Amino acid sequence: MARIQRGVAPAAYDPHTTLYNRFFRWSRLGVFDRILAAPAAEGGWLSDC
């Protein structure tokens, strides 16, 4: 799982823990899988992965 290091996100974003919790929740719900599946289904560069 990717990690967000403390202090890396711009100040305009939510606090580090909020970003982590959102990323973790979206990962668990399959949001990133669906985002990446669309270009792969169209034969984009992700279809080679």
C-alpha cells in the first residue's frame, strides 16, 4: 500500500490523517481499481500491465 509521508501534501489539503483515511477507505472500496479498469478496458497503456 502506498503511503503519504507527513509534510508531503500541500497545506491546502486536509491533514495527513484525513488523507490517509480517505486513501485507505477508497482502496478498500475498490475506487482505484475502477478508475484504472476503465482505460485498461479501452486498450489503453494499462492493458499491458
